[in-house]
Amino acid sequence: MTTTSEPRPVAPPVPRRSFGKWFRDKGWRHLVGWVALAFALFPVIWIISASLNPLQTLTSQTLIPDEFTLENYRELLFGDVPYTNWYINTLLIAGGASILMTFMSALAAYAFSRMRFRGRRVGLMSVLLIQMFPQVLAFVAIFLLMVQIKGVFPSIGLGTRLGLSLVYLGGALGVNTWLMKGFFDTVPKDLDESAMVDGASHHQVFFRIILPLVAPILAVVFLLSFIFLINDFVLADAVLGQGSPEDYTLSVGLFRFLNDQFNQRWGMFAAGSLMAGVPVVILFLFLQKYIVSGLTQGAVKG
Amino acid sequence: MSDRNPADGDDASTDSVSTAEGRGDQTPRPSRASAGMPTWGLVLKLLVLAAVNGAFLAGLPTMLENQWWTGLAVAAMAVILLDWAYLTKKNIPAKYLVPGTIFALAFQVVPVVYSGYISLTNSSISHRLSEQQAIDNLTSRVSNVPGTTLYQLAILDDDGELAFYLIDDTDEDFLGTTEGLEPLTDDRVETDADGDVIAVDDFVVLGLGDLADRQDEVLALEVPTDDGAIRATTFSSAAVYESLYSYDEATGLLTNNDTGVVYEPIEGQFTAADGSTLDPGWQIFIGFDNYVRVFTNDAIRGPFLQVLIWNYVFAIGSVALTFGVGLALAIALNHPGMRGQKIYRALLVIPYALPSFMTALVWAGMLNQEFGVINKLLGADIPWLRDPTLAKVSVLMVNTWLGFPYMFLVCTGALQAIPDEMKEASYVDGASPRQTFRRIVMPMLMIAVAPLLIASFAFNFNNFNVIYLLNQGGPPIEGAATPAGHTDILISYTYRLAFESGSGAQWGFASAIAVLIFLMVASVSAISFRRTRALEEIV
């Protein structure tokens, strides 16, 4: 990366540049950047302001409140709304399911990448084929299945958080498996072969050699799954929507909480949204490097 | 990157357990597989297997009783697969593939296939039982008119559970519970000095004061008998109420014993000659009627086509707008020596990083006509979400806001991944910056990004959150027979058919729409696979 990555020849060095030149070279880029920032961040700033405004309503909100208060947060965390339940439910369901999905996907990717067996090609094609029928579209069927499961195994049937987690696990094999297989293929086979010669078993190779080397793709798949699951409304609503409000996830809970009462519940909603969103943003920024590389690489390979 | 994984071409079918490359010098040694297994792993494995097998056995009787063959088949298959993979030392690939496969089968493949099945039925909230369940439900109802068999009654209580102490006209006494009627022997009945009954077994006779509080409960208690049920008429007398309906298995007809009206089973519901029907109905197979309805019923077809067209406009428009904005920003902000690139990137990603369910709701508040900040800032009263056209514009705008950072990230990554040598070579050959960009950079960018654009189309095609959480698909299309709105896309339309109150939970019809979406999404995916391969071969 020593040379320029800009699609124009390197300009001859100029000792002192006029503003015009600077603007043509870089200044307009900053202008574009600022406009984009304003567009991107306006709603975020607005919601931060709303969450700190002592006047709860949408009507009374100004961009910079006259006084600041944490009352909205306090009310949400310690008041009657089961917000903390929704929060914990979301973390447990989405977090637990994402970890297991990533793990199961990695297991499958390892088999597809390293082993040769009858049905391998069929298996790989099936994974692609499955992906063509998004699970979320079958939400009516999932709802009816969960009703029936409830009759046999009440603890994983309709209205249970465990049931929702299991439903999510149905999406473990899919495009992520291909993404991972592509990444696994880039890990030299010599590594596991020499380990096998030294007497390592297949699961030792998997856990001790492959997994540490593919950590970046694990992070990507985990994060993408996690964000995907946090955002899910349809399946969460289908499985949990008719149960008790304490069992809701954040998406179902906040939607029902707001439920056209924008004006009355705006402040608390803003506080609730921020508490839900900020950790995700931090996680995202933290792992952004991995995500971008994963997305572009996976795209070519997938 | 251009040379394919050597394994893709050949499917080693000779040795299904080989973990190695299949080279001659590497004979499989299955015994080694378990030699290094850590004991905690073994214990965990056995515990999980035991739990799964146990759960299956525990659920088996209920599944048989409910005659739920789908569940039984899937559960049995899962257990067999698990045991086969983990209790044998062979089948090493299976050990890695089985967990994901089981979940994919149970919660992805089965629901998709089941969707297809439901779409061929009339399944809905009032047609969810089997025919036998519906008949049982109806024939267990009793008439509101008391019959002629009367009893003397005392009401009993055992820790909240009510029961009847009954004496018939021949002085025989009985204990009546929800289970049925049971003749009593003298030793079970306890009387006081006056000969009045005060207790039966663990049941105690309730006094009038308690009875007044629990009147509703007392009146609701039914003691089933062969031809109806015994209910309290007062606190001291009971009567046999005959079954309201009697079912004739030979003719399949249901008769109301009070009115004499005969009901015939028509389209999954008992229907009288005057057209009145009885709830619940039951689920029947109706072939392709749901699909036919979509295309022939004018009050459904019109709104459906509107939804369908908007679905494509929305998905294509979203991809075009997010890609356009994202690419422009990537070009503008990807410049060597430009200060603050990292900060821009970090901040611009925020709309994408925030959970979309919450930002959709935030925008719903901001675009609110009376209270929203947008109208306040503009000093206007614009119906952003209530006017059909403006609502579509708003939806696209919000989705651009949500999606452009993704395209920005992807384009930035793809731009940076283009080797500098290629651009330099093009300059050396005398190409202008514009030519280099159009002929070298863009084609290379598209190779990396095209599959993502198709993926993005597929995602937005079913982008439920933006549509439903922002505006619930509204404003409503007038004259539509089913709930449908001007910004509804197919999946939100399906959701409203299935779950929104007032539309009667039309699961069969909703599934038919879902199947249509499946077909559309699958065809897009099929095209994308071909296209991806074609693009890759160019490199």
C-alpha cells in the first residue's frame, strides 16, 4: 500500500497550494463527508436529545432540551415496563443462538473444507438451496408448528424463549457456511496434515489448529448473525407475541410499547432504543475491520 | 482466487470415512479418532445424547396420542441421526454435519414444506382443528334448557376444586366432578347430628356465604354424563342438561337437539340449510383454491398486484439508492492523505450498526404528521406517512438511510482491494483517470459487489422491519378485501393476513402468498448463482 490507491495520476508536488486547489483535491471530499454525516447522525442526535428531555412527549421536544434528566432511563429500568426483561431476553436468545449457529456452521464448514465423503457435493448444493427459501417467510408454518410442539414439549413450544432460540438455529447452515468454507480453504492443508501425522485426531485439528486460525471469520459470522437476530421481528412476534409481555424480545416489546402512542411515550422509547442500540454500535465498530474484510472476501468466494 | 478448490471437481465416492485427501499414503485410522478425546468432552457428549434420547421417549406417547406424525418423524430422524453420528467411531464427516442439519431440517426445511401444505388448506383461526376435534368440541356442549331428570344438590369444595353432592329421586347419592358421576357408599359420606351431609371424602360442603362469592364457578361446573351434563339450576338443585348437538356418524349430520336444525358438513364447517354455520370449523384440503382466489377475486387481485409491483419497486429502488449513495461516498472519502477518513467511516456506519427495528420506529416518530420533528423543522404539515405517494417516498428514504453505510463499507473495501498495479498499468498505457475508473476500477468493483447487490435485493424484497415498523404498511388501500396498504410488501401483507386482528388469521391464504414469495425469491437466487459464476470466470 505504498502507492496511491486513487484513480488518478499522482499530481506533481506543489509546495504551497491555494484554497481552490486544496478544495478540488480534498476539500470537496470533506464537504461531502459533512453532508453525509448530517444525514446519518441527525436522527441519532435527535433520539439522544429526546431521551434526556424531562418532557416526555414528542410535541414538546426541542433539539437541545432546556434541562437534562435521566428520568426516562430510570423510569424504564425500574418502572412498570418490563424493559429489563426484554433486554436480557434479547441478549440470551440472540446471543446464545448466534454462538451456536456460528459453531455449527464452523463444524459443517470444516467437514466440507477438509473431508472428502460421499454426498459432499450434494450437501454443499443443499446448503445453497436451503438459502433460497428464507426461513422468515415460513413464519405462519413455524407458528403452527410451535403450537403443535407446545402440545408435546411445553418448554420449547409456542410462547417460550427457548423455542424461539431453537427456531433461530434452523438458519445455522446457509450462506454463512459457504462464507466459512471459503475462509477455511485458505488455511493451508499442510497444517492439519502435519498435525495428523503427529497423531492429532480430527477434533484436535479442528479445535486447536483450525478454529484459532479462522477467528476473524468466526467473529464476522457471529456478529452478522447476532445483528440479524436482534433485528428479527416477524419470528419473535410469531413465537412470543401471544405469550406474556415479560418474555418479549426488544423488537417486539418496544414496538408494542410505542404502539401508536408516539406522543406520550417518546422519551422513554428514546431511552430504551439508545440502551438497546449503543452496545450494538460499539460491538460493530470494534469488529468493523473483520466485517468489511469478511463481506468482500465472502462475496467473491460465495 | 481463480483456481478452484481442487475438491470441488471430484466427489470422492470411494471412501466415505476418509478424513484425509484420499491420497494413497494416508490410510484412515478410525481408532485414532477417539484416542485423544478429552474426558469432559466425552461426558458432555453422552449427557447431551442421553438428554435428547430421553426427551424423545418422554414425548413419544403425547405425539402418538396427538397423531402428530410430522413431529414424530422429524424427532425420530433427529435422534437416529445423532445416535448414528456420535455413537459410532466411523462417519467422521457426519459428526460435524449432523447438528446443523438437524436444525435446518426441523426449523427450515419442514416449515417451508409445511407452508406449502397449509397453503392448500383452509387453515385459519376458526379452521384449525381436525374434523374429529371439531365434532368432539360441538357435541360436548350442552343445551341451555334443563331436562327432566332432577337432583338434590349440595356443593362441595376441596382446596378450591368444586364438586357436586347429588341425590336422585330414588335416594341414591353420587359424587359429581368434571370427571363424571360416581355412586357413593355410606362410609365416604360424613353427616352431622341432624343427618345433614357435611363432607364427602376430602370435600367439604360449602356454606351459602362462600357460594355467593363463587356463583359463577358453580354455574360453570358441568358433570358429564352419557347424554349431556349435570349442572346446578340453583344452589340446592341440579338437572341433567342434554347435549345440544348430536352427531350421526352414519350420515355425518349434526342436529341441534333444542331447535331440531340439521347441520351438514360443508367446506370444513357445519352449515344449516339457511346458511348459518357453527364454530369451530375444521381444517380441510381445498387444493389450489387459495391461489385461485389471489388471481380471480377482484377485491384481492387488485391490491395484491399493487403490493407485488411496489415490492419490486421498493427492492430495486432501495438497492439503487443505497448503492448509489454508498459508492459516491466511498469514492469521495477514499483518498490517500485525506485526514479523518477513519472518523468519517466510524460515524457513517452508525445507521447500519443500529438495530433496524429501533431506527424504523425512531423515523416513524420523526415523520409523524402532527408531532414529528421533520414537519416542525419545516414548519409544515406534510402527511409523510399518510399520503400513498409520500409514504412510499418516506419508506425509500428511510431505507436509504438504513442501508447506505453497508454499501459504503463494501465499496470502500472493494476499492481498496483493487491492486494498485492494475491502475498504474493503465496509466502507463496512457489511459485517463476517467477511463481507468470506468474500464478498470468499476468492472473490478462490480465483480466484488454484484453478488452483494443481488443479496441486497433479496434482503430488501423481504425487508419487513422498514415497512411494518415504520408505517404498518399503510396507508390502507381502499376497497381491499384483505388488509393491504400502499407501502405493504408481500411479507408484511402476509403477516397482516396471518396475525393482524380483524382479518381472521387466514393462515392458509397467508401461506399461499408466502409460497408465491418463495418462488420469486428462489428465482432471483437461481439467477444470482449463475451470474456469480459467470462473473467469476471473467477474472
